[in-house]
Amino acid sequence: MKLIFAVLFTACFVFSATAQNAKDVSDATERLKSSDALLTQYMSLGDNSIPAEYLRNAEAVAFFPGVRRYSMLLSQLLLGNGVISVRSETGWNSPIFITLKGQDMNLKIADKKTYDVVVLFIKPIAVEEMKRRGVAFSAGSKLKIGVGPVVKGEGTDKLIEESHLLYYTFEKGQLTDVDFKNNWLYGGFGLVHNNDLNRAIFGLKTSELFAAPDKGKMPAGDIGALVIDLRDKLKTATAKDTVRVEKL
């Protein structure tokens, strides 16, 4: 009887681990594919998108496809899964999995909407904070994030000077001016490490990947190809001679 129980327990454990591994692979593949598509979409929007100058000068870039904004009781919640790539001396490091979370106390009923979000880290201190424990934005936080400008105008230089990060929001393929910072007094949002997924795919937790990106294992198959493709596309998108063409 004990032997049968042990065999069944082991079988259940193996099945559970296999199922979790399959889910991790599926989640990672979807994030990378969607982030790749978001970058491609950004490149096709011409002038009505993120200014190429800001992207070329960014210290890191994060992509969050399919960020959900919905209401719960007296709160509006944000949740999005994505990846971040940090600039290095040799180009762009492989993308690392992170999560966007937010909460805002608001009496208005928010529609359930989905956005694509791109975050530019424009100051080195923002990258260092992200590497340590993630970044959070609320009343009194030392890091400042702003809604990214599309064209230079009055107040743009001041915004860039005062901000550590900029974020751009797309809805149904078009750039919007959605502001996630409605009420700093009662809420905020941030970008946090996703240790579970990074361990499952790269074999290291998030802070370890940030500290030594070359030590993470390169996944085989589709995920490995997607990692390389996204990294290469980001290199192309930030090249000085890259010309974006309006989508016809």
C-alpha cells in the first residue's frame, strides 16, 4: 500500500510540474510574441508614435501588451505582463519578464479596457532601481514618470528633465493620451520583478538576470528565437539611420 501511495504521489507531482512548465512556456511565448508585435506596430506608425530620438536615448525599454484596466469596488486596477530590455555597451540585453501593477481609488466606473504600453527608462537611476527591486510611482516616490510627448512643444524639455521614465499608451493600434496617474494620493502603479517566470525560462531570478544577463540560459526552440528576434528588432529600431514609414 505504501509503495502504491508513493508511486501515485510521484506521478501526481511529475504531472503537476509538467503542466506548470507547459504553462510557463506558453506564457513566455505569448509575452514575447506580443511584445515583438508591439514594437513592430510602433515602428509602422510614423510620426504619430514614440519619437525616435527618445527611444534611441533610452537606457532601457519595457513592453506591456494587453494591459487590462478594470474596476473593483471603489478602485480601478491595472495589470499587465511584459518584458524589459536594458541597454549595454554591446547593444541590448535579452528581454527579462516583468509585470505592471496599479491601483487607483476612484468613484467613477471604469470600462474594462485593454491598452498596449511602452515604458522608456531615460535616466540611469531608474534602471538601477528596476534592477534592485522594481520601480513604484505614488505620492512622494523619488522616481518620476510622465506621459511621453509625441512632438516637442511648450513644456516638453521640462518634462524630459524632470522625469526618470516616460510611458506611451496605445489603444486599438493607435497612440492615446491615457494617464494612469489619476490619483497619486490614494494609489499608484509600478513595475515589479517576475521571479517565477524568469526562473522557469532562464534559470535565474530577475535580479540575477539584471546583474549578469549572460549567465541566464538561452531557451531552446521558439522562445529562444523570439528572444533573439526582439533583441535584434530593438537594435534596428534604435539605430540612428532607422527611418519609420507610415502604415498605408
